[in-house]
Amino acid sequence: MRIGTRALAVIVTACLALSSAGLSGVPALAADDPALAALTQVVPEIVEEARTTPPTEIPEGNTQKPFAASTTPDTALTATVSDSDISMGTPDAVGGGNQPLPGLVTYAAKQPSVAFAHNRTGQVARVLTVIKDSSAPTEFRFPISAPENSTLELDEDGQTVLIYNEEVYLGEIDAPWAKDANGNPVPTTYRVEGMTLIQTVNHAGAAYPVVADPALKLQCTWWKAMCRVIFSRTVTKRIHSAWLYGGAAAGAEVLKYVCDKIKEKRAKLICKVAVVTGIASFIYKIREAAQKNQCFAIRAQWPGPITWGEVRKQSCSTR
């Protein structure tokens, strides 16, 4: 069979296109989106997830807001749990975003050496920072928006950041990570100032691009086999005092009052199970926490819930 010159040119062109898109591992769209190209190089698993898993509705009434490029300078990624909105702002992003994949929006930044991306699926909401070269800053600030009277607290591990609303744990920002183009970890830490999360990435000497990731995880979400309800020091002392002077029934009444303030359905269920099963089973932990000026928490294992109490050693709500 003889192949004509024009047909041969078409076949060669197609083969070259396939090799550039497939063999390199970079999606065809990456050529038009440098941030996407960098993410594909450093975190291909996140890109693949964004390609195949668009934002979804979470069962039991918990939803994530529609996912689309923002046109506001204070670009924010928002997730909604029942009636509570939590968002991570990206104030250094500029202009409207580009949505090359169902679960990913990329943004240019004020500094040419940086880019940002929002990635959200049914499991996680994350802001990805792309550090292009050594001229990029090492500190990145993300204002956190949450219901009124919320606070940020570093967890006991010194890395995870807990989000409290008044006296009850609402959600958390996962421990920070960063890695370079060779897949090597890059030193990174969090600190908090009020309701601002600050990530430091010490990328000097790394192979560029470097990608860093603050990831927002919501309280007791359906995909987690284990979750927790953490009470503030104030609530812990209030429960202990009620039990001390009024007995188990009085302590249970205080706990029930706090349970009613929890909006997330699974967390509310865990709290109420604790009331029904009797506060007496937790009182030794509550007493220890109160006497040490620490806070009490309830963990639950699913299916169940099978619940047990624990004393928080360091990080409690300051309220």
C-alpha cells in the first residue's frame, strides 16, 4: 500500500502531537498555562484528580459552592458545611482565573515568579502556590474567612491549624508540605496571625518549580473514618464545674447545650451520643483537662459511632 505525501505529513504531525502530549506527561493544555505545566511536573496526582473529579455535592446536606474562576483581586476558595462557610483568600492573585480542568483554576500573581491554583474535589479544598524561581518570596499569606467569632489555633503537632467557631472546633488546615521539581521535600511551616494563615517556604537551593499546599479539611466530613469534636477550655471547665456541683445530669445539660450549637451533622451526632451514653464515662478526662487548663475532646470511629474522650495537651481554643 502506498501512502501519499500529504497523508504521510498528517500521520507524522499526529504522532508528534501525541508524543508531546503523552510521553512528556504534560497535558496539551499545559502549553498554554504555565501554572498547570508546573503542577503537572511536580504534583501529577493532584492534576489527574482535578481532571477526573470535578467538585461534587457531599451527602447529608453538606455542599461545596459552585467552582469557577474569580474576577476579584481577593481571590477566595470557599467550602460550605451546612450553614458555615470557610474560605481561604489568595490576595496576591491577580485578574480572572483560568479553569483548564474541572477541579482546577489557575491564577497569575502580583510577583511574576509566583502563580496560584485552586483545587477542589469532594474531599479537599486546597490553594496551591507555584514558586517559579529563586526570586520568589518565601512567605505567603492566606486570610481565612469563617463564621463570626472564629479563631485559628496551631494544633499539638505544631503544624495543623485548627479552626474554632466560638467554643467548638469547626475544621482544620492540614499540615503544610512543599516539594520541588525533583520530588524532594522543601522545608515549610505555618504560623497564624489572627485569622491569617502564613506559610513560609524555604526554597533556596531547590529545583524549580516548587509547589506548596495549604489544604482545608472540614470537620467530620463523610469521607473520614474518624473525626473529633473539640471543646474550648471554657466549655471544658463549665462541664467540669456543673458535674462537680450538680452531678452527671448537670454536666450532661451543659454538654447538650454545646451540642445544640454545632452545625455540622455528624459532629452534632457525636456530641449527642456522648450525652446519651452518659457524661460519667468521660468525667475523668474532663476533670484532668480542667485541672490542667487544657481542653476535652471526643473522638468517634465509624461505622458506629464508637466514641471515647481525650485530653488536648496543647492546642485548645483560647476562648
